[in-house]
Amino acid sequence: MRSEFLSTLFDLASNDPKIILITADLGFSVFEEYESKYPLQYLNVGVSEQNMIGVAGGLALDGWKPFCYSIGNFPTLRCLEQIRNILCYHSLNVTIVGMGAGFSYGSLGFSHHATEDLSILSAVPNLDLFVPTNSTNVSKLMREACVINKPSYLRLDKSYSDSIDVSFLGRNEYYLDKKEGNIVIISIGGISEEAIHAQTILHEHSLSISLCILSSFNLECEKRLANDLSDFDHVYTLEENTINGGLGSYIALLLSTHLKKSPTFHSFAIKSGFTSFVGSQQFLRKSHHIDSQSIVEYVLKNHS
Amino acid sequence: MSSDPQISRLRILELVSKAKSSHIGSAYSCVDIIEAILSCKSLEFDFTIPNSDVFILSKGHAGIALYVILEQLGLSLNDDLNSFYQNESIFSGHVSHHASQHIPLSTGSLGMGLSVASGIAFSRKIQGCSSKSRIICLMSDGELNEGSNWEAFLFAAHHKLDNLVFIIDRNGLQSMKSTEQTLAIEPLSSKLKAFNLNVVSVDGHNHAEILSALFHSYSESRPLAIIASTLKGKGVSYMEDSVEWHYRTPTDDLYRTAQTELLR
């Protein structure tokens, strides 16, 4: 996803001299070519995320369109109040780019696990979330973030599958692969690959599940989504994020708000808090029971 | 139109007492600084005009001082200031950008204004128009406890933002005790010099000294830090140099005493 982000950034920067990439001292061997080509549209503020957001706010007030880059929780939790008070309250045209969604940096340890950001940031007023599914919709989401003229958060993942083309999937839409049967799994972000894989395995067990993918919360088309979900008796959600306040909460609220009769509901999310052990993104997804195998086992146990 | 610090203080007294709000001491310590800057004919703070000068009040709890001085100077406010702090008012206790086009940034959480000011200054610098405008940020001394300020100092000095001015309202008090009893910031001037800022100390209640520092202390490639010595609660004898008037609202006899003193 990061290389898609970068190539889109090159394109945006070439067409608009007011696009500026700000990094908090991260991006070694990633941004050198960009910096060389657009030196006036690149700024490394050092390891100072609070200052990064403030400076981005100042630049935005003066007519620039900043992209603020760092990894894990650094561009979000470290400077959350600045995001809220400077960017969101003043509705400034800044995109915060968080590389390393979920357990992307699994073996680096807890400090680098971005596993609460969806919950926390979705609670901040006037901030739109842009969560690409795979590399095919990074460009579309980034370009949308660029033109909405308000703050946004772009969450880039390291593990995802390009097996489906969702290049059309913008922030305010959803992807629905409707199959026979009365089960649907809704996912967000790179972890959607686990839902896709589970769908394939379950098919081999003669169990058909439908797939729905979102790129954000607070969709304008919620009624239409709720209506589509009403075709199912069983709704599952999947996210590489805490169970508190993320996709699961959003869908549960959406269903209970719009549907007279709610389907059964189960959320695949991180339930058990911190772990003292580390591992790859795949290993940690499995440890937290949010991988394809965990989905398959649960569905088979409850539906066969 | 012009303004008079005593009249501004009277108007602050009137509005704070009516609203039963806090922070009169903090507002009084920076009235002279704000008046000197906003009434200066060489500076124009209108964020709707490209490359205008910029004034950011990072010590947002002194917002009432900024509102009143804008009103006194006949600069546009977006509503009637008599509604300060009341239900549905745009005039919040901490400074709000909804109040006027002369206020670019709402603050209230300390330590944030400097970074924004630095961003604007950086923008002007890299566009080659830094000589046309001054970016001025007023902060409190207690506010310097926040680490984010020091990130901004590093950034401003590193990028040689000589169009940027930090003014520190050095009244020596913060919200529980003095600054030196809470989290000592002295030697402040040495610290700021060590951060590669151009540091000047002035009497924060002397308009001429403030303006002289602003216009005659330019140092190429270095941001300007003005340490303005002030008295918290300046202008009313029982409020001066007192922590409690960070919080209390003067009412009844205390209101009348303050009014009498300010009318003298």
C-alpha cells in the first residue's frame, strides 16, 4: 500500500505545488526520491509529532495541503489532542497518514501495534477515516481525502490481498459480494484478506458466506447498507482493531438503528488487550482469533 | 480607533463579572502586550488578507483580553461582545476563531499555538514572502511546562524563522503556585538562547519597550523571543501578583473597588 501511496503522492504533488509531505523522521529509503524531486513540498520535522500536527495546521491555514506521515500510533495517539483541537475544530485540509495498521509491525512490540486507532479516531468529530482494503483503492481514497477540504486519516496496512479489485471503493461506499445463504462478513482494511480466504475455505465446506467491505465509518449511505444487510440472518464483522468502539460497534449500532429486526451478530476483533509475546502480523492475527481459520472454525461451529 | 489599557481593563472587569468567569488575572497581565501589538499602525492582523501579519493567542484563557481590545480598536467581531460566555455565545472563555477574522486560531489547551505559528511562518518563508509579515504568538510562562512548546522552538530555530516572534507573558505565576515553585523555568533567557532564539527582555506593561523589541531586535535567521515581565492581575491592587485571581470572579465590593481603581 505504501508504494501506491507514494506514486499517488508523486502525481498529486506534480499537479499541485501546495501539496506537502511532512514526516516525523520516518520513511528512510522511501521518500528520498520524492524529496529530491519536490524539495519544497517535503518537510521532515524530526521526532516531534505534536509539533508536526501544529505545523501542518499552520501550513493548512496558509493554503497548503499537508500529508502528515508516521507509523503505528505515532501520528495519531501521540498527538491526538492537536488533531482534535487544531485540525478538526478548524476543519483544516490535512491528511494524517498512519503506516502500519494493526499488527503490521508485529514483532517490534506493543508500542508499534496500531490496534485502537479506528476506535479512537472515529470518535473525533470532523475527522474522516480512509481505510484502504488493498493496494487497488489506495489511490482513490487518497485523492478523495485530498479534495474533501477537511481533516482525514489514511490507514495503510502491510498485509492485504490484491485478489479482488476494489479500485472503485471510495470512502462513502461499500463493496458487497452477495452469495447464496444468510451469512455475511463485513470487514475493513487489509484484514479483509482473511475474510476473503475464509469465504473460499467455507465454500469448500459447502457453506456460502457473503462478503462486505467498508473503507470508513459514518457512511452517508447507511440506510442502504442496513437494507442490504437485512437480507442476512447472521452478520459478522472483522477488524484488526479492538472490539471496543470500532467496526463492530459501528455496524451493531447501524443495524439496531435502521432495522426492525436485527440479525444475530458477532464481532471478530481484538478482545484480549495487550500481549507480552510478539510475532508476524499473520501470527498475531491468529493469536487474537481474527484470522481466516478462526472465522472458518466459528462459522462451521455455529452454522453446520 | 485607539484603545486605552485602563478602559480595556474596565471592560474586561464588566464582562468577567457579568459572566462569573475565571482568568481575569491572566487577562490583565497581557492587556498591554496585546494593545501594543494590535494598535500598532505597522501591523495588520486580518487573516482574510493574504500575507497579513498574524497574531496567535496561545494562552487562550486570556481570550477576553483579545476580544475586548479588538472591540476597543473597532476591529470586527462577529457578534455583540456583551454575550461573552452566555448561552449560545460565540465568545467562549478561551479564545475562539469564530469570534473574529482577526483571530486565526482557537486555543485553550496550552502549548499548541507555537507550532501553528511556526507552520505559518514556515509557509511564508518558503514562499519567499517572510519579509512582508510578522507571525506573533503570545504564550504564558506556565504554558512553557508543556513539552510541545520546546518542539516548536527547535523547529523554529532549525528553519531560521526570523519572521516569527514568541512573546512570553512572564507574570511568574501559574495555576497553583509560582512558576519557580511548580516547575522552575529559570534561567529562561539562557534556555531560549541555547535553543538559538534571539532573546530580548522587556517590561510587559511598557508599550514602547514592547514595540521597540518587536521592530528593533531583528536578528537574521533567528526567531525572536520576547520575555515580557508582567504582573498577574495588573491594574487592580488586590489582584496583582496573586494566584487566586486566576480563578475568582470579582463581585460586589471587590468589583466596586476594582472599578474605582481602574477609573483613577
